[in-house]
Amino acid sequence: MKFEKLLSPLKVGNRVYRNRVVSAPMAFGLIVQNPAAREYSYRKLEAPAKGGNACVILGETDINFVDANRIPGFRPFDFAKPEEDMDTFEAVAMYATRIKRHGAIALAELVHAGKEKVPFGPGEDCIGPVAAPNFAGHISRPMTKEDMDRISRDFANAAVYMQKAGFDGVLVHGGHGFIFTQFLSPIMNSRTDEYGGSLENRARFPKQVLKAIREAVGPDFLVELRIDGTDHQPGGITPDETGRFVSMVEEYINSVHVTCGIYDQSVKSGTESSMYHPHGLNAEDAAVVKSYTKLPVGVVGGINSPEFCEEILEKGMVDFVVLGRQMLADPEFVNKCREGRADEIRRCLRCYKCFPGSPEEGYDDLPYTSEELALYVGHCTINPLAHLPFDPEMLPAPEKAKNILIVGGGPAGMQAAITACDRGHAVTLVEKTDKLGGLLWFTDVDVDKPDLRNFKNLLIRQVQKRNINVLLNTEATPDFIKSFGADTVILATGSVPVTPSIKGIENAHQAMEAYEDSFRCGKRVVMVGGGLVGCETGLHLQKTGHDVTVVELLGRVANESYGMYREALVWEMEKTNMTMLTDTKCLEIEKDGVVVENEAGVQKLPADTVIYALGMKTADYSALKQAAGSADVWVIGDAIKPKKVDQAIRTGYLAAVEQTEEAPKY
């Protein structure tokens, strides 16, 4: 596929976008006040510019430090007086320099959270169109006309700051339940003065902000608007009203980015869509908005496929596409499309590794404080180069080509093989089964894992395309390793299921068996173990016609997960009417059911099929390591500790480049 529409230029304002791909706002704009975070953040935004994107947008920059800032820890300054904090100004300006050096247009996102602001200290305020509670329990103060005038000036001052810093324009965040949404939404804005009631009245303050920005920056500076097509709230914002609003502000802006949802329900309202949402969930709404305006209209939301991009562009639904998490998964997206390598694109899983949610959104189970999260954002499950503590382009070439033996053809082993081969080494990949993929073979069956299946298949294709000696149906015994004579041995031997000492365990099946062709599953299923594997396998069975009850000893299911991914998973389980029994102990497994104990006492859960998912353990590789003798030995993936795909990919890459990642504090 040639992707002719996707790769064609687009006029936005007085600028020409070199193609139709825009990188959504990434990184917190002021995180560069921390010198330790600068290089991470610069590379995060420079990568998609280098990868061919038309436009790259610096992420959230709150316009003041009184009632706009959401993330604590940033050093306050006056946007109207950049000379008073030149360290911050020059650090922010470097974003624009590094984006523009690759021919991309650089924008900066300006944000005011409105009622979603949490006051962090003395002198800070929480304001909005009306008095309303936020997730943290703070009640916003209704804004006065003086507040509106001040905030309009703050937006204008921040825009001029970015203009002076070398950016080509700004993106005003008018969606996601922040201050524009709070005024535009008929259910959030109950004012009875000239700022409430009709759409024209509700639009009055957002229009004032955009007018102030345009007057401050002049006609040639880009002013783009991110706006909800819908907030997915009954009685809330609709695509038609959004289209009408856009038509009211056309003279002040140059393009529209259509998103959806509200901040305090990010997962359920689709603000950050999960794997359970359709890809491109905002495309239809964007098409409605486009019917109201002559401005270029783009769409963001769960897009990871160039084929989908080309389709909606060809249909005229939108004029450009905005890719967020996909730009972390593969910032070379555009270059690969242009070079006929679309099958090499690592397509985003929407797993929330890059942004798991924040404490300000009500997620109280995160292993990060707000300040730590600001540093963490940008990791990726499937892209080992994302958020590295070093610049991979600065790695020295190997001193010599080595003979590398990799044991295990799962994701860790395949990533190690791909990277080592690209580094010029002679690579042999040994897999004891008849196919590559390791534990990810289950994705060929699981109804919720098409993107992970695509990634598994991509790794297999990448191995097959390279000069890698793949030995299937071959067990790497100690004698095999001794006789091979490798310079380096990489052990990607994976993990195996734990068989618990529960009475009657012989009457149950291990979770992975549920995906085998030969497995015959009855209608009523009891899943013993409500961790991630138990929940996800149970959800697959529930969606394929079974009635599943999950039994979990702890007080909540999927306890090893957190934030948005856990919320998405549990919400999907609830929507499919799965039964979840927490604080429940499995006493015995019988042929026709499971005996459990909880606060209701001892009871038997009838079952046609019993499945257990009670953990994994590292496969014993000690004999293999000893057999390697004087060779360098690296242990990667689940062989370190049973974890997730992100560990497999990251450690596979690091072993292949002979690097040990310094563990950040967070």
C-alpha cells in the first residue's frame, strides 16, 4: 500500500505540513526544569520529528502556577517575563530546536485544568465556571469576569512565550474536561449569566481566550485547538455542538484536533482509550465536526494503523491524523510508510505502560508520586528504545562481530536476536518447540489480544528477514551449549506455571490450556486465581460463550496491575457480567466444582470446568549457565523474574547491546 493521501502535504494556516501525520502532545512541557529529565524528554519529541512526522507537539504546559497547574514540583515563573528564568526558557526552547531541525513543525500545548486543579500549597486556587467537586474532593470557586480576563491574558502570555522560544504555534487544550469543556458542556456549566445557557453563551469565555491568543501572537503564528467531539456524558457535549463552536472561532484558529472524554473518567470516556475500545474511536465524530468548518480537521484516539489512517483520509472524514502513544511505540511510523516498510511498524498495544494514570485522576494504587510519574511518562512495552537512560544512537559499534547463541524464541529472545544481528553479530536462536513466540502463542486465540498478536508476528517476521540462524525443535541442553562455542550466551528460557498444592488440583486445568485447540471447556467455569492471567483468560472465556466466576484470595482482582489498565480490565469484566469473588479462599477442587471459603462461610461453586492461574516461576537455567563456561552470559525476560512483555523486550535489547540499564529512582 502506498499511503498516498497520508503522505501528501497539507496547508495549515500559512504553513505546509509535509504529510498528514501529527504527533500528539507528549511529555510535560516544564519537566525540563529538572536537568536529569531533559535528555529523556528531548529525545521523546525529537524521535517522531526524525521519523518523518509533519508536526510534533510538546505536551501539557500549564499557563500559570496559581489555578492552572496540575502537576506539583515545577518551579513557578511568569510567562510574561521569560528573562526572569532563562534556564527554564532556554530548556523549553530546546524542544523547538530539536523538533524543527528535522523539518517538522513544532507546537506547544497550553492547558488550564479548571476545576480539576488540585491546590498544592498556599496561594493556589481551584476555579471553574461553577462550584463543583473534583476527584480530590476540592470544590472549585465560580469564576468572575476578572478571572476570565486574567486567564485569557495568561493564555496569551504563554503563547507569546512559546513564540519567543521558537515554536511555530500552540495547541490549546480545549477538551478532556478541562476549562473549555467545563464551559462548553451543558451539564458542567449551569451558570445563569451571559456565560451559561445557550451554546453561544457557553462559548463566550473559550472564544475570548482564543481571540486573546490570536491578537497577542499575530496572524502568522499557528493556533490549533484540541476539542472534544463528545465527552461521552449523557446530556453533555455532542459532535454537532462542537462543530458549531468551531465555526464560531474559525477566525482565531488554524486547525482542529478532535478528541473525546473527560479527565476524571479517562478510561470509561475514552480520553485515553484502552485495548477494549475500537481503534480510531473519534473518527466518526471528527467527520461531523468537519462538516461545520473549512479548517483542517484531525482526529486522535487509538490509531495505530497506517491503513486505517489512509482509509479515513481517503473518505474525507478528516484532513490529518494525530498519533499519541503510537509515536512512542514506533516514532519511525511515517518513514516506514514512505519506504514501503509498513509491515515493520510496531503498533501500539494501548496497554498504558507509557502513562498509567495519575494520582490527580484518582488513581491511588500507582507505584509513583505525581513528581515521579512526570519523570516516568514515556516508557513503552514494545519499543525498547523509549525512555532509555542513554542515547542509542551514541552507542559505539561492537569491537568485533561475536558468535551469539540465544536460548529461547519468545519475545525476549527474538528482540535480542534482532538487535544483535543489526549490530553485526552472528546470531543463532534456539527454540525447543516448533514455532517462535514463546508464551505469546496464546494471542492467536485470545479475542482481546489482536494488537499483541500483531506484535508477536512482527517479531517473527523481523527474525525471518534477517540473517539469523533459527533452530526450531531444538533443545539447548548443557552439552549443546558446551559444543556450540559461543562468545555470548543469552538465556531467554522463560517461565513455567506454578502448580499449587490445593486438594484436588488434578481436577483442574492450567490457564494456558484454555487456549489450546484440544481444550474443551464447559459452560460453567470457575477460575481459581484472579491475578492478571486469571482475569484476562477468564474474560476471553466469558466473551466466547462461557459463564466465568473468578475466585481471588486478595481483596481485589488483578492486584498486580494498577491505574488505567486495571480499571479498563475490571470495567470490561463487569460489562460482560463476570462474577468476581474476592477475599475468597479455594479449599478444594472437585470434579464438579470448587469448595471455597469467604465471609459468607464455606460453599461449593458448581463448575463444568475448573481452571487455575496461580502464578509463574522462572524456568531453571542454572545448568545452562554453567555450561556456557567462559562465554559472556546474559539472562533476560521471564528468566530474570516472571513479569510482562515490557521486561522481555527491554532486557532483550539491552543484552544485545551489552548494556545494563541504570535503574531510575522511580
